Amino acid sequence: MSLPLPLLSRSSSSSYRYCYPPPPPPSSSSSSSTVPPTSSLSDDDGNDDYPPPSSSSSSSSWWKDYKFNDPHLAHSVIGDFPILSTRFDADGKMTSSSSSSSSLVDDERDAGGGGGTGGGKADRRLIYLDSAATSHKPSVVTDALISYYETMNSNVHRGAHALSRESTEAYECARDKVASFVNARDRNEVIFTSGATEAINLVATSLSCREGGGREYRLIGEGDEILITEAEHHSNIVPWQMAASRTGATLRYVPASSVSDGFDVSALMGGLVNDRTKLVSIQHVSNVLGTINPIGDIVDYVRDNASPDVLILLDACQSVPHMKVDVRALGVDFVVASGHKMCGPTGIGFLWGREDVLNGMAPYKGGGEMIDEVYMDGSTYARSPARFEAGTPPIAQAIGLGAAIDYINGIGIDRIHEYEIELGDYLRRRLEDVEGVTVLGPRVGVERAALCSFVSDVVHPSDLGTFLDLEGVAIRSGHHCCQPLHRALGHSHSARASLYFYNTKEDVDDFVSALEGTLGFFRSLTSGTTVDGEDGNIVAETNDDDPFVPLF
């Protein structure tokens, strides 16, 4: 028996357009910023890919407009991050957090580190300097997650009921927000993934595995070359090693000596880029050195000297949260980023890719949603984005990422970048003045992000991170998933302090104070000086009447 045709139908997921860019922001004289103007999603010929919704459309309700009027950026937002009000007692245990942002501002200086010896002051505040690893989340993001689970929890793209429609609307709206944020030509160019690592693996796997069935897809094969740099995060090295192993392609790399003091485009000369180069994958900002690579110059050289069909992937994990990234202006073919580094939840990231390239690639995973039709002797596949989003996607996480983008847009990405460049320069100058500390990367003349990796001549980075934690200071210690770069620099590990828009100069000052105290303590272990166990200050050599108080 044949079923009757449905009276009402909804087109495929690739044509969902629930959430459109909001009205243009106010003039520059306004004290607040909003989301980008509608024209940010226009074609080069001026035809808008995203026509504004009618006044009766519910889609406009998905855009949130936040205003920040305090002229001091960090002070205007810190109350939105409850975790940043965390405080510690004298034993280093977390105590109840204050909900008052004003108290945090008032107490920034007098509640700082305790001298770097582990004795610790009571009621110390958290000084979080690890945002390159993960950023903290404003309340609007956690509220969005809770709202999804409490008011619309349902699967997307496959239900006729109201909850499913609402979930689909919110999920697809988040895609529109990402597309607008990076100035994609079309929303179908945005693929949600579990993070940047999966996004890179998606591209590497799709381009290196022959799906079969007589289909012709873009492939990297034997004799082709893949080019990366020695400074890449492991997530931008290992997937390409695996792809080269599968295909017989050759993996080549730009040595760290050509990138550690700022990317030297001339390093690409001499045959490193040639007519066999089929893919180039490079970071936008180094998560160790903080250097910002000249992507425009690199892209121009690669396009002029590589294979005509070369593809270029940009790892933008350390740039998208901190500066304007315009995927069309960059001239690359793929961009990957992580949501959790830009105030979004964990478990969400995105791949942007040129739509014609994406639809010429083999699917990464098989399952529901990514198909067109399924028969027992074979299947046909949907177009992007569904093509690469098999199964139930990270719905709540995507909605949370959309809320994070609203929040960042409310501040203004250019304002964030300007603030962080100044704060990062201040951090670098303070660290370079600390005796016995060497900051990795170029000192002058190269634009750098607001992060600094450094080593000390008296203490291992891991011990330094542990002792600073006793003072309420959170930094990263280790190789930062960049072992090849560290080896090339002559170090196995380093310590890293990284900033975001919720950090202040007071954070930097208190961190440096705790760092100097910690380094002084370790010097005392070999110089005959010791530490006063009462207040944590370094004092002169002791005697029997003033015994050394061990930390542990």
C-alpha cells in the first residue's frame, strides 16, 4: 500500500534559514557594540545571502544584544563570570565565591599572591591566566545550556513536534551566528564538530580515504606533498602524519627556526612549496610563542608556487576568540576553531570550508542525517553541512556557542583585540624584567597575541606551575601539545601565561609578584636564604631560633 503524499513538508536541513543577522550596530560614538551588520553576510556582488526576517518571524528572537558601558573592559564583564570570583583559604582550598563584581575590583591588589612560597595568604583570589587552554564561560552561556535542556530538549531535523522544531531552530541559528562571525559566504559552509581537533581530522581523513563505489572525490595520493610547520599543535601534525601514511604522500615541514621569531615567508622558497604541494595546514597564532603568522603573504606564495588545486587549512583556535577572522579575506579553503576557547562550552567547534570544496569531499562518518537515500547496495549523500554531521549533533553545545558569540559581539571583537594587545605587551614587559626568566619567541618587531611562554633558570616549569597554584595563580606548564617546537627551541617544557578580555593589569602584577617570590624561594634552597613561615616572605639566612618551615 502506498502512503499519501504529505500536505506539509519541510525542505532539507541545508536550506534551513531560521536566524538572520540583526540590524546594523550603532554609530562608533556609542559606548556599546552589537553584532555585525546584515551586510557582513553579503556576496561580493552585494546580494545578501541572508535576507532579514519579517517582523512576524520568531527567528529574530534568537539574537541577543548585550551592552557593556564600563570604559574598563574587564571590570564591565567580570561579574558575568562567577568562577572568576573564586577565592582560596590559607590551605589553598577553594572557599565560597563572591557574587559581587565590585568586591573583586576593589580587592584586586590586596587579595593577590602570598609571596610564592606556598605558605599562602588567607582569602586569596583566583588569578586565571590559562585562557589559551580554555576560556571561562559567562552566565549567558550556561543559561543557554540550561534553557535548552529545560525548555526544548529534543533532536534536530527529524521531528514534526514543537520541541524538535524549536531545537532545530536554535541549533541552526547557532550556525548562522558562526557564519556571520567569520564572514562566511553561506551558512552551508559551517560544519559543527566536537572541536578543532575533530575538524582537522575530518579534513585529513576525507582527503586521504577513497570512499569507493566509483565516486570521484578530492584525494591526496602517492607523490603528493602535505606541508605544515614544526611549530604546530599536535592536532595539526598527527592527523597529517596519518594521512601521509594512508596515502603514500610526503609530509614536509617548515623548520621552527623559520617561524620562532616570526614567520619568514622566504622559508617556503627553495622547493618546500612546489607543484606537488596539495595541502598546506598552518596555525594562525602560535599557542606557545604567541606570534601571529602573516597568512596573507603565505597564501599568496602558496597559490603562486604550489599545485593549482592546492588546499590551505588555517588552525584559528588562538585567533578567532581574540581578533576578527574574515575567512573570505584570508583566501584559505578551510578554517577550524574551538568553541571552548571563545567562551563557549566544551565539546563544540567548527570547520568552515568553501562550499564547492566541501561538497567534493568524501563524507567523514556514516550514519543518520548525512545521507540522501540509502539502499542495501549503496547510498547517496547529502550536501554540506549535513554531509559531515552524521548522527545526533552537539545540539546544546552549539546553542551555547551561539550565546558566546552574541556575548563577544556585544563587546566587539575589535575592542577585545585592542585591549588584549595592550595587556599582552604589558605582560611581556613585566616578564622580561624578572631575573632568571627567558620569554620564548621574538622580543620586538613582531605582532604577538596576549600569551607568553617562558622558562626559568632555577625551577622546572611543572614545579613553577604547582607553586603558583598555591598562590591562587593558574597558568599552564608542560609542552602545550607542541613537543617538536619545544625540542627545536632547546626545552622540554615551558610555563605559559595567557590572557583574555576578563584579565587586568592587576592580574599581571599579582602573577609577577607571586612568580618573583617563587623564584626567590627556589634560589634560597641553594643560597642559604630561606623563607619566613609566618608571612611567606623571603628573609635572610636563619638560625636555630628561626627554623625553616617546609612547604610540605
